[in-house]
Amino acid sequence: MSAPALETRGVSMSFGALAVARDISLALPRGARRGLIGPNGAGKTSLVNLITGVLKPSAGRVLLGGEDITHLSQEARARRGLARTFQINQLFRGLSVLDNLCLAIGERTGACNNLFRPAGSKPAVIEEALEHLAAHRLVEDALKPVRELAYGRQRLVEIALALAQRPRVLLLDEPAAGVSSRESHLILDVLERLDEEIAILIIEHDMDVVFRFAREITVLVGGAVLMEGSPEEVAADARVRAVYLGEEVREEARHG
Amino acid sequence: MVASEPLEDARARAAAFLLRRHRLRAAEALPWLAAVLAYFAFPGHLAFGTQLLIMVLFTLSLDLILGYAGIVSLGHAAFFGTGAYTAGMLGARYGWGEPITGLLAAGAAAALVGCISGWFLLRYRGLTLLMLTLATAIMLQELGNARADITGGFEGLTGITIAPLLGRFDYDLYGHTTYLYALAVLFLVFLLVRRIVYSPFGQALTGIRENVRRMHALGSPVHRRLVVAYTIGAAIAGIAGALFAQANAFVTLGVFGFDRSAAVLVMLILGGAGRLYGAFVGAAVYMLLEDSLAKLSPEFWQFGIGLLLVLTVLFAPRGLLGLLEDLGRLLSRSASP
């Protein structure tokens, strides 16, 4: 059997007295669709930061396709096919959507090492950028600065940039956060059409999105894995209802 | 499923959009025309003109690292000084007075200092980086002071002899040769910088300035990119310093001074950072103002510069050139309602 696309083994980390990750072990096979849920402060984003190398674990290991990447830089991990999106947009706001994509492609292919060729003189880069834009229905906005786009469309750019890295593993940190319910179907459409080869870990507060998209779910509470299972198993678990879904249910009941 | 016709269209539009950016515009001839005109119109002020061209070059080098890569430096004079002393000492101590190889040697020395110091300090950002750049310049100045026997210390390095340019053109009292020499160097270096900022590498620098977190996530070798940009900026600042030493045939350790680092920063902010020609506008406005205000009031001329800086930062945060662009856009919009 081949190694999982992404694996963490006993990853732990704390900020002073606050343990944000306690002995977290996860394994995502190729093509995984894994949901990561948990109440606020459960350590979901910290786990993404530990996997991508923004944070260094105090114990445990991170493996990508069987290779130990625990001590590699963010850059080296990204180059090995690990991509992420951010909970709050991290885009090049002053640049056009097209330039955003060209940067992602250029950094992947090494085109950005060139100091003397004019940017835009390689048709292959433009062609690939437009393919990504077309897949995200962003062609109309290609030449606009990102900051002029509606928030929902900026979220699409956020995902398009990660995909332009041609990842093997993609970590989506609340892709629908801040998007109105009217626009969230755009995000869902994109998520459902993602390449089946890519292993995906998705953090999401919107339970509709998680249960539609994820095939397995990991529940994180207080920096530790509470349980792991199919959406049905998670939804039926009493502990999960108590710590997490309970809040949602109550909230939904209040909204009526 | 994909409608190929509109996509084909979009592709052509995207290519045109990207390529239009680096195409030469007619307005870009203006500063060069002005520099050539000044040569004929103000034959008595060519020494001042040469100093101005040198400061434009120095400001341009800061624009690459601050305006494009977003590296904030308070010690950019470190490289100007390194270049000035390299060219100066070659001419005064080692009998190497050939000006163009002197420039190249100065650029190489400054690049080396930029590469080594940059490799250490570009891991930091914000206030830490600011202090480290400042410290670099101070340390180099003190190094020069410690070896006053060869640098001449704060008394200055005298006796810099420069061989005729290209072995033919000697330096006259009015500075004709020196002016044209500085202009030619500025032009060549400018073409290089322009090329770099419109390259994919230049785009990556802009990306680092706009959002370094995303650049890390995209797998960009951020530190290496910054060191490369810093090294190139240092080399250009070194060439500016070498021109300064050659034009004046005299250097003191003041070239490393904090006031020089601060002045070049002010020039760039005045003109507009990250827009290539901001260096021209900023250096010209600063030096013309300095010149006329100093005649008006030798003691308080800096007040005028300070006031202009305050007004620029408050009301034209993209610099005087940015303001001009806005005005131009406003005019063209009102002209075609």
C-alpha cells in the first residue's frame, strides 16, 4: 500500500500554557475529502499552520507522501505539492486577478527566477492562468485589481491561487467564510469539481458545506482529536453533539 | 463545455494587458529630453546637474528595494559610501584611475556588501530591519574611521586622479564631460532597472511587498528573492557613489552618513515609490528646493523640505508623481465627459 498523501504523527504544540495541538495523528489517502470541524479555538487553523510549516511542532512528525517534512520550510513544502487557502483572504490586492495567477504559476514553474524577460511574454503561463480563471468563472474579472472584486469572488481567487500550485494535498481553511449564502453555491460548485487525485482537508463552519463535501470528518476539541468517522457517524455521535453540533442545533432553532 | 471563442479573446486581451505594461511610452522620453536640454540651456550649472543625476541614480537604487521589494532601509548610504570609497581609493591609492572599470569595481564591492549584509538582515522585518540597516551604515563608517591611514578618515580622501573617459575625453572646468558621463551611466542603469521591475522576478518582488504570507504559501523563495534585489540595489547605489567620488575627486566619510540615507528616502517618498520615475521627480524637486531655499535662508532651508514632505505624505501618499497621474486622469476624464 502506498503512503498516505498527508500524515501527521503525534503532532503537539503549545503557546505557553495553551496547548493548540495535542498528539494529533491524521492520515489522508490520495483523493481524500476530509472535513475538520470543531468549536472556535479547537486548534483547526493552528493544525493547518503546523502542517504547512508556519508553526513548528514541539513534538511529532508531518509526512507528505511518506516523506518527513517536519523540518522543511514553508517554501520547500509548497514546492512538494502542499497548498493551502487562508481563512481571511491573503491575496495581492493591488494586482490584477491575472497577475495573481501568473505569480502562483511563475513561482511553481520557476519563471519568477527570470530578471530580464518581460512578464507576460510566455503564452503558456497566460494560457494556464486563463484555464484556472475559466474553471472559477473569473475570466470576466481577469484584468481587474483583486481589491475591486466582491468578497465572494475574492474567495474564488483564493482557491484558484492554491490550485495553480498544482497541489497533491490541499488544505482549505473555511473557504466559504464571509461569503453570503447567495454566493456560497459558487464556492461549493468549485469544491465539488476539484481534481479527484488531490487529497483535501477542509475546515468549515457551515455544516451544509461540510456534510455535502466531506467523506470523512475529524472532530477537533481543545487541540485534540475527539473522534473520526463518516459524516453519519459524526452526526450521530453524542459527544460531538454535546461539544459542537449542539451549538449549531441551538442556533438553528433560534433562527427558526 | 468551454466556449473557446470568448476564451481565445480573453487570452489575447490578457496578453495585451501584460505586455502593454513594459512597453515604452512617449512620456518616458521627457526626463531624458530635459536632461539633454539642461546640458545646452544651463552650461554654467553642469556641476549641480551632475550631482542631481547622481542622486537620481541613488534614489532609483532605493526604489528597487523599497518601492518594489518593500524593504525599508535607513542605511542605504552604506552602499553609496562603499562605492564612493572603492572608486576613490582605487584612484588615489592604487593608481587605478580608469573611470569605467572603477565604476564596475565599485558596483561589485557594494554588491558584495549588500549580498552579505542582506543575507543576514533580510530575515527580519519592520523596526528590527530598520535598525539593522542603520547599523550597517554606521559600522562601515566606523570601519573607515578606524583605518583613517588609508581612507583619510573624516578629513577626506584627496588626490583622486581620474583618467580621461574612454581614454579620450578629459574633464573640463565646467563639467561637460562629467555631466554626459553621469547621464549615460544613469540611462544604462535605468534600462536595466526598468527591465527587472517588469520581469517575472520584479512581479515576485511586488508580490512579496503586497503579501509575504501568500508568497511563502505559494512556495516562493522569499529570502533569496529579497537578497537578490538588495544586492542589485546595493550595486547601483555603489555605482552612484563611485560617480560621486569621480565627479568631485574627493570623498569624506560623510558619504556613509545617516543624513544621506535619510535624504534619499525623502527623495523617493517625495517623488513616489515603486514607480521608476519617482526617483527623477523626487531627487529633482528635493535638490532644486534645497538649492534655492539654501540661498534664501542658509540656516533654515530644511524647514521647507520638511513642510513639503509633510504635505506630500498627508495629501499625496503616492508621491508627487502619483499626484500628477491622478491629476492627468482627472483632466482626461473631464475632457471627455
